[in-house]
Amino acid sequence: MKVLVSGASVGGPVLAYWLGRHGIEAEIVERAPGPRTGGQAIDVRGAALTVADRMGVLERARALRTRMRGMSMVDGSGAELMRSTEGTLSGGAFDSPDVEIMRDDLTALVLAAADPVIVHGDSIAALAQDADGVDVTFESGRRARYDHVVGADGLHSNVRRLAFGPEERYVRHLGAYVSIFTAPNFLGLDHWQTWFREGEVGGVVYSDRDATTMRVNLGFQDGPIAYDHRDLDAQKRLVQERCAGLGWEVPRLLDAMGKADDFYFDAMAQVVMERWSAGRVTLVGDAGYCASPLSGQGTSLAMVGAYVLAEELAAGPSGAFERYERRLRPFVAANQALATENPGQGAAPESIQRAANAITLD
């Protein structure tokens, strides 16, 4: 069996790892010219910790965790409104078993573990299925045939568009947007998060593993906005316009945003589909069931989904995608619900842990 996986963030490499362990050949195609850098701090929780442990990367992930000491909130003048040294909004309580790690650090770990065949700087242009396989035409002009194709290519999945139709059918906007980028640590943050908000605009800054840099999230609330998700300059202008009135250090953060080479911007949204598979094509992670950053569970969903999909393909391709969906859908539903459980406040810790463990892995 030969499987093509589109996307090399977290879900794609995890899937490639487990397919390889089951004796299934996997190839990854990734639009980016190389490994993507930057991104926010992400969490590995519950069943995803089991996947990481079975991959042999859990202890290394723990060694690379963010090691935050606490968090504070400030107003527009910089006056501190509250602080906590028991946990953070992004990572939860410090005494939990969860691992908060930078996205690019986790990606590097799973890529190293999987060591997949990966083609950078290319993408799928067309899919043609028949009873025995999928003929794939790439944007580069290359053509190849595979037994199955898996889209692990995020909220704006190209594979989903080709196999299921326009994303407007499946993406549900949650009323907010977020930008993420790396900036010089001119605030002198030391394993600390500082949150700020004025009305419908706000964000958070926190120190990176490299003490000279920090990660910045700037966002705002709004309904659906038409924008090109590949036009970074236009996205930066949009964030600049929406956040220009904020006080504190936001003007300096916006200046750093203009210079950032790892800028990311997107809507807070979920993907809801009646089926994740069409013939020999299926989806994993955000492509099929994005829960949004508001859930705090996107990475864990991708890791667990990849693990379950590989198991089912190894058990036999006939009916594999149906078994994959049957096993995973309750887990996805529980984790997507976290994003809307308590609007504006985040889900309760008890709900997060319940959802994170809402599946048993064999």
C-alpha cells in the first residue's frame, strides 16, 4: 500500500510515522519550501500524550516545554489587573500532565521520528480516482499513483477542496481572528505570559525558548471577512488597522509584526463535515475536523486522528475509513464543543480534561 499525505505540520508526520510502523509506504507533499517556523504555544493532552509516548517523543517534548512561571493581565496603560503563578490561560494548570510546547518544536520532533519521504515546494493540483487507486497530478507537473490520499493540510485544505468542494460548505466561523508571529523580546519576558484586551481587540505575548525572542498573538472579534489567506501583506494591514488604537506596548508589537518573517493570520473557525472520506481520499486533523485554537485541542486531535487512521488502514483497507470515523467522531465532537462551551472565557479545566481523554487507544 502506498499513501500520499498532503501537509507536513503535525498530523501529516504523525500519520507517516504510524503508517511506516505498520509497513505502509507514505509520502508527504508540502507546499512550503521547507519546515515551517514560528507558530504559537500548543498543548499535547490526554490521548495525544499516549500517541507521543508510543512514538518515543514524549520525554523530548517535555524537555522542550515552555516552562512558563505564570501570567498577568494588563490594561491599556500597562497597569496590572491580575496575575497567577498557578497556571496560564494557554497551557492550563502547572500541576497537570499536559505538555505545552511551541508548534515548531513539536513539528521538528515528529518529523525527526517519522523521517518521511517528503517533497517540499509542491502541492496537489488534481485527483482522479478509480476502483483501484488515485492518480495525482501535482502543481509541479509531476504525476503519480497512490492507493490512498490523505489531506492533513489544515483549515484551508486543498485536498478537501478537490475531493469535497468549496470550503464554504464546511467552515463555520466563530467570530474572531488571530495573528501569530515572533518578535524581539523587548519586554524582557522570562517564562511569562502577558495578556491584554480593550473591547473586541486584544492578545497575548510570551517568552520563547530563546530568551531573546517572544511569541505574539494579536486578534480581534468580527464576523466573516473576505481576504486572501495567502496574501500576508494584506493580512498584516488588516491587523494593523484593527489593533492600531490599542495602548500599552501594542504600537511596538505592530511595528515588529511588519518585520516578522513567520507571520500567520486566520479566522477562529471549525470544520464540520458529515463525512471525512470520499472514495480513496480522507482527511485528518484541521482539514476534516478543525476545533479552532479556542478549543486548545487542535494539535491533540490531529495526533490522535493520525494514530487511529493508521491503525485502521493497517487493519485492512476495506472499510478502514468508515472504522476511522466511527472511532474518532465522539472524540472530535467532545473537543469541538470546548470552543463554544464558555464564550469569551474558555472551557472549564474539567471539560478540557474530559474531552482530551474521550477516546481509548488500543
